[in-house]
Amino acid sequence: MVGQFISPAGYADMLSRGRAQAMPLLALAPETLRTDYNRKPFLVGHALGEHPLFQLDPLFALCRRLPPEQILYRVGKIPGDTPLDSSYDDYKQGLTLEDVLQHFEERQAYICINNPERDATYQPLIDGLLGEIAAQTDPLDPIMSWYSSYIFISARDSVTPYHMDREMNFLLQIRGQKTVYLWDQDDDDIMNSEQKDRLLSRIGGRPAYQPSFEAKALAFDLRPGTGVHHPFIAPHRVHTGTALSVSLALTFRTRQSDMWTDAHRFNARMRGLGLRPAPVGRHAWLDRAKCSVARAGQRLHRMLGATQHDAA
């Protein structure tokens, strides 16, 4: 699994540093956060546009020094309904990363750098940005438990296909232009309860795009210095403009989203038994109970696995 788990002590340190930041790089409006965070998408501001680490030469150097499995790439123009998870293999055209880096715009390439925070040069910046987010969201949604960051470098007219992630996200545009289309994660016509249960239980693929969804999309035009908040599991699709684009995604989970995830996993297990559990989000007390049962089952499964290993 990509990303970093955050210990309670690590979160306390991240929160403290975020609160003490004298010159924040993020502009998060407290009132907007209070009303819209994790409910619906909204625009944010940032001061990363001229940051030296997000210029092309340092980014390409980062691609070359990170382990190959952290760099995903594809070339050419792809359809917006292409399955995201297979798009990198389907549109790589047999090219090496070095070829893509040397002929980036010519190849109409797209690169996703997974977990730049694992690099010693980028780690302080990424952790600092997460601390700034934590300082603002902690009163609303305390205790970050996990995070992962991604840098996207896109040539002209690139598409990130329709998909949904299993966490929250702040997508920050640093260079070029992007249009981000987001859909309401609570709209059953877009993604129903059973699909959410399967998504968060990692059963099968992500729910697929349907042409009928297009009329319900919310469009956000991003320029350098702007970004957009993606609520938990909100479906989205991204189009770049006619110039090269660089953006940073900060994704994270919290104690609350972990609880929702485990409640969905409980529901998926019940559906496997032929039952029809109440949707997650309808009753908070019931979600907490489902989470507790799911976690108890996970602990029992680990204990039985350890016992069988010792017996062998």
C-alpha cells in the first residue's frame, strides 16, 4: 500500500507544527471549511506557484532517483472513461521512463509521482503542507491516520479518467491549467450504497462512469495558485489545458473516514451473506457499531493467522 500511516505522536507533532506556521503556504477559509469540508468541493488558494521544487528540472530529477515503482506514466491522448487503474499499462506504448522524460511534450506524456514525501528533499515540504491542513481540519475532523501525496506532470490536453479515491484530497494547481469535474458522493444515482461498500472493501473495480452522469458534474477551473477540495470518495475527472501542467494532490484519511471505511466493509460482508444492511451514513451510532464488529473480526482473523503460522 502506498502512503504513510501516522502515529498519534506523529499527528500531534504535525498538528503543532501546522499551527505554529508563521507564513502558511495554503489559504483555507475557516468558514468554508466549517460548512463544506467533506460535504462538497470548494476552491482553496496556495503559494506554491514559484516554488523551486516544482520546476521541471527538479521534478524530472526526482523521477530519476525514486524507485521505478513510484513513477507511473503514459503517453498520448486517452478517453475520459478509460479505467484509471489500467490506463498506465494500456497507454505506455512500450516506452521507457527516460524516453518519456527526454521527449515529454512531444510524447504528450503524463507522469504521476507517487509519494514524493519519501524523498528527503520533498518530505519537509509535503509534511508541512499536511500540517497546515491538519491545523484547519482538526476541530472538524480530528486525528489524521494516514496520508499520501502525488505530483502530476501533464503535457497538453491530458485526461485523468473518471474515478474515485478512498480518502479526502486537496488538489493544488502549480503550473498550467486544469478543469476538475467532481460529482456528489452522496448522490445514489452516481454511486449507490452497494457500490460504496464494494469500493471501500476493494471488491472488484471502481464504479464506472455513465454518460448520464455528465449533467450532474461540478466544474472547477484551476490556475496556478488555486486548488480544489475533494470530499471523501467523491468521483472526479480531470482535463488539462493546452500547456504543460503541474499539480500536487494531498490525500489523507482520518479517524472518522477510517470508521466509515470499516462500516462499509461490514456492510459488504453482510451483503455476501445475502443480507441488506442499512447504508453507511444514515445512523452514526449504527456505523460505529458496524465499525467495532468489523475491527473485532479483523483482530480475530489476525490472531487465527498467527496461531496457524506458529503451529506450522
